[in-house]
Amino acid sequence: MLSTFWASISALILSVIVMSLGWVLSKRTISDREKESPFECGFDPIKSARLPFSLRFFLLAIIFLIFDVEIVLLFPILVEMSSGFSIILMLGMSTFLMILIIGLFHEWNEGSLDWAQ
């Protein structure tokens, strides 16, 4: 019982030392306005918020998110396929991929993937 008490105290002291060391080392002597300002999609936070933004950038970001989530949705199918082959699993995966491929071709034909026009 006594050893767990001392282990808890030493863990607390060690974490306080590491946090204090990180706080001291992170202090900057020269504060620069450019480095202190947040960077949000190329917007200047100092100027007016009513400036128009690029819809192409927004659309490309949304397309990236869709295809990024696709990987997460396909991973369980791949894990399940390692345990055995299933026709229903293959049909579901094929349907899912066909919907995504048709959507990709639609975006391509629409010109949403062309950054410079």
C-alpha cells in the first residue's frame, strides 16, 4: 500500500516537472504578429471577414473528405475478407465502389477537379 502511494507521488512530481519544463521552453522572446495569427484557409484574420472565398478550394476540400471517409468505410470490409470469402460482402463492396467511381467521374466531367481554369 505504501509503495503505490510513493509511486503516485513520484508520478505526480514527474508530470509537474515535465509540464513546467515544456511551459518554460515554449515561451518565445520575440512575438511576431504573423506568427501569432491563426492561418485559416488563406484568410487574413486582421482584415474584414466579408471577403469572398474560393468555392473551388471548398469543393476540392469536400471531395477530399468524401474519399478520405471512403477509406475508413472500406477497412472493415477488408478485415472481414481476410477471415473468409463472401459473395454478399463482395456485392456490397462492389456497389459501394461503383457509387464512388460514378461520383468521381461526375465531378471530373463537371470540372470540379480542375484547379486552374
